[in-house]
Amino acid sequence: MSVEEHLILGSIDQFLERDVRPHVKKLEHADEYPADIADKMAEIGLFGATISPDYGGLGLSASTYVKIVERVSAVWMSVSGIFNSHLIMCAAVERFGSEEMKSKYLPKFAAGEMRGGIALTESDCGTDLQSVRTRANLEGNTYLINGSKMWITNSIRGNVLAILAKTDPEAEPRYKGMSLFLVEKEMGYTTTKLSKLGYRGIDTGEVRLDGVRVPIANLIGAEEGRGLQQILAGLELGRINVAARGVGVARAALDDSVLYAQSRRTFGKPIAEHQSIQIKLADMVTRVEGARLLVDQAARVYDQGQRCDMEAGIAKLFATEAAMENAAEAMRIHGAYGYSPEYDIERYYRDAPLLCIGEGTNELQRLIIARQLVERNPL
């Protein structure tokens, strides 16, 4: 670990202990947006974590970024979603936007002055993004966008979204008819907050676009028909992020379980001395360490500029399943206390399932991994 990375992670740890951990239970149980926490994240630069310093960002590598995400998620996973979705949007603009678009928006994104995310999913379209129904029709020098998006992070409190829409619904193959637009809330889209089992506090909403007019300059990229490829490139980092969240949740479940097992006594001794509990703890720490190594490997491949959908998929699959398994085992170790909202275990148990669904289901990850495996090993 470099001196710079050590200082960055130290400041993140201080921020989490001072500004996040004391407020998690109250905000999470009330499903209240952590506005003060989000503002403090802007102050320390998290909204610009992976944006180039040329545009006011920190320019952090993916390898450093995932360490931040793990730390944040171990304290409160919801907080990591606020800047992750935002940074996927930023990556799309930085990699594919015009210089005019980058100069206009990226400094505001990096400062947290404008905060947003990506709007891909629809009510009957998630994994199969080529089936989106949102339409964008060019009329003069503006696009008229109509449609709706579902389960969109940062849609309520944020003020800008990268929206995937069909510009040519007759195109074959279908992905050639999709384009990505940077749409500010003041252009006219409306939002409604959605309730969730876990991942509470963060604003997840339905987005409605009824005749929203977007300047042609807000088409990301030089031409129509590139939207799906543009957003899939950003989702590589998104999947690595979700994998890092999995490591954080799995680690939190492990840490809480180790402490509890040492203090809880049955039959005259700490339960940590019972073989059945020792086996659970051994499996839990093995999952955490294995998941962390896989996330680090995916991040390093991403940093090298190589295609990493296979590595990201492996990390996402393993780490998020590790979070699920560790959360369940932590509840078993804690017994009735794990079922109580007074302990954090029930929150891990509610948060972990989302990780197996978001940024491409784990079923899809298995298909991506297998296809890449075959492609990389031809006869």
C-alpha cells in the first residue's frame, strides 16, 4: 500500500467512525436519506473519486476505490450506492462524451454540485436491456424522450441521470438502436420514491419522462446507436463496486460474529470454543479473504485497461454470495439477537440479497463467465 493510499483510507476510516456509524441505526430504520453524510462525502471528494484530476476529481485507481467501497459498506452499505451510481454516470461521460460535455459537467460532478446516476432498468426490463421501451425522437436540435425507469438510485435527491433510450426501435441487432443521454432533472423528468426490504436510506425511485426535451448536445458520444456499449463499459466498474460491497457486508457479518462468539457463553464457556461455531467462523473468514482477492484481481485488470467482464463477473458472483452466506451464518451465531433490530445482523441479512441482483443478476454473471471462459480458450 502506497503512502498516498494509506492516507486516503485513513481519512475514509475517520469519516466513517465520526460521521456515519453513530447515525446508521436511526437513519436506516427510518429509511431517511443521509443528506448530511452525502454532503460530507462531497467535501472529502468521494463524488469525484474516479474522475480525472483534469476535471477536478481524485483520479483514484479501481484498486484503491474498491478498498474505499469495502470500508464504507462494512459500516453502511447504502452509503456506497450514493457515489457508485454517480461514478458510473461520470465514467460514461468521461470516456465517451464530447470535450464540451466533459468540461461542462465533470467538474460539477466531481465537486458533488451535481449528483446523479444511471437510469437503465424499466418495470418489465432489467437484465435484458435491449428490451427498453423508453423512446428518444430527434426533433430539430432536441430529443423528445418518453418512457419510464424503475429502481433508479439517486433519482429523488440527485439532479441528473444518464438515461438509456431507443433512438431506432427497428434497428437490427437491437443494441444498435440504443443511445445514452445526460438528462438534468430541470429538463422535466419526475420521480417517485420506492420502498425496499433493505438498502434503506438511499433514494431509489421510479422515473417518468413525459415529453422531456433534451438538447442534442446531451447525447453521450458522437452518434446514436452506441448507448448500450457505453453503459456496459461503465458497468464493469459497477460490478467490481458491487463485489467490493459484498466483501464489506461479509466482513461486517464476520467481525460482529467473532466478537459475539467470544462474549456469549453457553454450557460454561464462550460459544467461540464450540466446534460448531468454530466451523462457521472458519468458513466465514475464508469467504471474506477469497472475495477480497477476487475483487482486487478484477480491479487490477480494470486499471490495466483490459477487458475485465469475466474477472468482474467472477468477483461479483463470489463476493455477493459470500455476503449472503455470511449474513445468514451471522444470524445463526447470534440466535434470537440476530433477529433483533438492536443488532446490525438483521440489516446485513436484508441488504445482502440486493447484491446478488444489482448490476446484473448472479445468474447472468455465470453466463458471462462461462462465455468468456470459452472465448478465451478456443480449440
